[in-house]
Amino acid sequence: MTEAFTLASVIASHYTDAWVQVASYGMASLVGVARLEQNAHWTSDVVAGGILGTVVGKAVVRMNQRIRENDHAGLEFSVVPEVRPGYRGLQASLRF
């Protein structure tokens, strides 16, 4: 759920056409409907995932815009997920 709405909000943030907004959030909503229909999640899970995904997607777009506008900023911080067999984690880096 969260991933679907994160992607939908990133796509919707880059296009002003109403049909793109409706299509991206509509497809993300269909993921939620499918999860409910398969009894894989409760309604509260789907709503929380949709809200969280939208917030994360919009934050990523906003952060990316700031980085592009302020190209000569002194510090860069990034967090990257690491997924390997038997290992799940995050890698954080700070460039200065």
C-alpha cells in the first residue's frame, strides 16, 4: 500500500493534468481494494498505508526539488535500503 501511494504521489507531483492525478491515485487505490478483497489487510491498514505513502512521496519530491535548486549545498545526506539474503537494513551516508 505504502509503495503504491508513494509512487502515485511522485507521479502526480510531476504532472498537472487532472487525468494523471486520477489515474495514479486511482491505480494506487485499486491496490488497496485488492488487499482488502484478499483479506490481506484491514481497512485501517490500507488507509494508514495510503496516508503514509502520500506523505513520503510528497516529501521525496520536495527534497529533490530543494537539492536541484540549491545545487551547491555543502552537505548531502542519503539513506539507502539494503536487502540481501539474510540481511535487511539501511545505509546512511553524509557527504561534505
